[in-house]
Amino acid sequence: MTLDRVATEHRPSGDGRASDEGDLLRTDREKAGFPELFFDLVFVFALIQMSHTFAEDFGIMSIVEAAILLLALWWVWIQTTLLTNLLDTRRAAVRLLLFALMFCGILLSIALPEAFHDKGLLFASVYSVMQVGRCLFSLFAHRNADRSVFLTFLRMTIWLTFSAGFWLAGAMVDSSPRIGLWSVAILIEYAAPAFNYYLPGLMRGANGETLRVSGEHFAERTALFVIICLGETILTTGKTAVEHMQTPLTFFVFCSAFASTVLMWWLYFHDGQEKMARKAENTRKPQLVAEVMFVYGHLPIVMGIVMTAVGEDFSLSHAFDPAGLRETLTIAGGPALFLIGTGGLKFIAGRGLPLSHCAGAAVIFGLGVSSSLPLFLLQFSATGLLLLVAVWEFLSLKAGVADRIPLGAKPLSDASEPHP
């Protein structure tokens, strides 16, 4: 999605409400509202469905299928977040839109476990309705905005309508061709922002930043989504633990799984999230920063948390089994991917690559691929290494010792930062 700056014609009134009661655009920098938090609840269900489906049928093809579905879930959420970043969620029309998207999200979650089987058409249809329908609402909401803003949403609508054709075509064929067509669809949607939704004849004012986004709001919303993913991990782990709590070992594996979730929360929020918010809000290039940090940059974090939840399911249900490829990818690969994602965001926000995260990710993944430990030992090792990374970073910050690898090239130009 194009995260550009728009000069709107309205200014906040004294009470913070829009000056025009018929206008749906946000005119203040308010934080996330209750309708947005209510909307997020749907994705708790969706992620639980995703984890269960991934854990029950884990193979090379299922990995590809799960990746497509997870990318789709993230994209529909992040694009809805873009819309609520621009619109006033206190308006009845905007709230009704969110409620409609919630209902569609429930249908999407119901179809998700069988999306590559009998419920492919339901999944593709609902997903396409959510994406295109939200864009049509955006066109309506911005009908009186600057012409370049309206054209941005018009291009977005056309691109997503084009990708919807591949979603629906894929739903009409068998599983293998479906993977190919849906991969093309998701590639179109993820590539579109990089090309600024390019369409000849509709690019007026598209070279600059045209949509006015709040970096602070985006930072808050993505942080809430991370909490949703971590909460889903705890729910999934608790449910699996109840089903396999026959031995004392299961209890200790559960404790390790819970600790890993808490450690991921700590690593994301203790030193990083606030810096990301400040970086996004205090920049002259909100489009660049928001796209890099929130639209694309959070993907490894979200995927790492979901993979970790699946790995914890394996370690609880088959604690004494030796680690195979699927267990290694989830129990070790999940935390390693999470550390790569958080380390990358801290690099962007603070201009320094965290040495603790780099070393932790390398050791965790190396431990997984170089050994055939029982699953419970691999789980304990992954949690222990996450703890080591958290302590390393905490002590470095407290002692004032640099936990950053200085790099010659900075991730974002200094020109993006306002000067005092």
C-alpha cells in the first residue's frame, strides 16, 4: 500500500472532532480506538486456525500453503490499518465498515483450514470482497480530497481487483495449480506498493508523498498485532498442554514455552517499539519509514511468532521424539526468524544492528540444524538462548555498553529526520 502524505483541507476543531460532520477523514492524531481493537479480535481466531492447521499437516507443500495464507491474513489486516489510519473511526459509516470486515474475517477464518481443499472458493471470495470492498469505501471517503489522493486509491482498487482475479481463478482449480495462482495473486499485492500502484494515466502527483499517515498510530497498531500473535501463542500452548499433561516433563516444557513467549514480548517492547514509534512520527519521509518498518518489516516477526507457536505444539505433544526438519524449522527457526525481524527493526530505528540478536539467531538456528536433540531439549535450548539475548541486551543498555554493530551505510537517509 502507498503510505503517502496528503494535505487535507480540514483541521481539527477545538474538541478534536472533524469540522465537517459529513467528512469521514481523520483530522487529528488520536490513538487507536475501540472499533479498531474490536476488529483485531477476529485475527486471534484466524491465527489460532492457522497454527492448528500448520501443526496438523506439516510438510513442504503445507509450508508453502501456510505461507500464502499467513501473507494474506497480514495483508488484509495491514491494509485495513492503513484505512483506519486515515479515517475517523468515530463516524458511524467507518464503524459499520469495520463490523462488516469483522464478519468477513470470521468467514475467512472458518475457510482457512480447508482453503486449499473444499473451501477454496469461500476463502478467495471473502478475501477478495474484503480487499476490493475496503478500497471502494476508501474511494468514497476520499471523494472530496485532493485529486492525487483519490487517484492513489483508484490505482489501489484496480491493482487489487486484478489480483482478485487470480484468487478466484485459483479457487476453481486443484491444489497444485491453486498454489501457483494464489502465489501470483499475493505477489501482485505485495509488489504493488513498491511500484506505487503504477498505472499509466493515473499517476498525477504520485512522485511525492500524497497520503497523510500517522506514524505513531501505525506503530501502535502493529504493536497491538504483535500482542495478538503472542496471545495466540499462549492460547495454543495452553490448549495443547491440557491435552498432554500426563507427565512432569510436559509441565516443564509448558513453562519453557510460556517463558519463550514472555521473552519475545520483552525483546520487542523493552528496547525497540518506542524507538520505532518515534522514528515513524519524527520523519520527513513517512511513506518510506512506515512501509519499511510496519508494512514489510513486521512480517518476519509475525511469521516467527506463528512458527514458534507451532513448534511449541510439537514439543508438548511429542516431547521425546528426535527433531526432524519440521520441528527444527519451527522450534529453532521460529525464534531465529523473530530475532532477525526485531533486530532489523531496531537497526532501522536506531541505526545499529543489535549484536545480541544476530548472535542469538545464528546460534539458535545452528543448534537446530546441527543436532537431532529430543524436542523437549531443543525447546529448552531455544528458550535459553532467547533468555541469553534478552539479558545481553538489557545489561548492555543498563551499563551503557554498545550492543550495536556499527555499519557504514545507514538504513534510512539522514534527510528523513527533522533537524532540531
